[in-house]
Amino acid sequence: DRLTLSVKITITPDGQVLDYDIFKSVINSRKKMTYEKVYKILTEQPKDLMEEYKDFTDHIFTLRELAKVLNKRRKDRGAIDFYIPEAKIILDDEGVPVKILKREQNIAHNIIEECMLVANETVAKHMDRINAPFVYRIHEDPSVEKIENLSSFLFNLGYKLKVGKKIKPKTISEMLEDIKGVPEERVISTLALRSMMKAKYSEKNLGHFGLAAKNYCH
């Protein structure tokens, strides 16, 4: 048994938060899972894993659909996803790095990520609504100068970035979608990321530019 603070959320088929409850609770983990096992259940459905997790597979498939819905809703409002590969460092028994691999992100990771994001956002919105003292995770709008420099760089490569008086997250998001698969994708994504402000913690709720969210916390 583990003492925890639970966030129970009712979400509509199109990803809207309909209702929620935040409460102290006791949880009991009935099964140990890994990203690899969940990914295999979702993609290959091997008999041994389907049998081992037979009491949970329906929930896993439902969570996959939920993750897709939540991801689409975030994308539609303009949330930015930077497609920059992360490194996974393999250590030997003595803790010495022996190999560096590209970290793979799959639907099993996406499920956890999307559930985490909607929980964080819901809690932040609740705390803002009741005007309670709180620490938010904020990401301020990028500076006009950095966005203009990014726009000039893109123009020289033959791409356009619509820059107005106020840059919107969707503008950056759509640009990153447009350059997917092109040879310059990595360098453009990296430069776009460096054009952003650094996220930080604040007692003031200033919103999260990268997530296109008015409320966010950790």
C-alpha cells in the first residue's frame, strides 16, 4: 500500500476534461509493467504477455486511444513537439559508460506522457481557480529578436515563418511539421528550441508557451 494524492479525471471522447477530483488516497500496485512489455501488448499481442496481463489488457488498449485523443487535442491548440533524438547511455556493472544509443520513444511512453500532462494541467487549473498559493511551471513567450533571427535563418533555407507582433505556439508547431523529413530538420529543430525561453518555476501563473497551455505545473 502506498499513500498518494490522486487526480481522477473524466475525459470526453474528444479529449475535453469534463470533471475531476483531487484527493488523498491509498493505492496498491497489482502488477509490475515495463514500457517494453506494454509496447509488445499493443503491437504484437504475444500469447504469454496477453495471458500474464489478461486483467489489464482492456485498460491498456483504452489508454492507447486516450493518449491519441489527448495528443491530437494538444496539437490542435498549437502545442510544440521538438523532434530531437535523445541519447540513452548504457553502463556496465561498475557504472562505466560502454555504449550510447538513440533513445526510442513509442506509444507506451506516449501513454504515460499524455496522462502526466493532463494531470499536471488539471491540477494547475484547479489551483489557479481557487486562487491558492502555488508553484507553477511556466514557459514565457520567446523574444521578438530571437524569433526574427529564426525567421531570417529559415528564409535563407527557403522556408517561411509568419512573424507578427505576437508569436503563437501554433506558428512554431506548424513550421516544425512542415520541415519533417527534410535534410535540415535536425538543425532547424535545434535552432527553434534555442529560440525559446527556458521553462522555470514561478508563483505567478504566466502560462506555458511550448504546451500552448494557460495552466501548467509539475
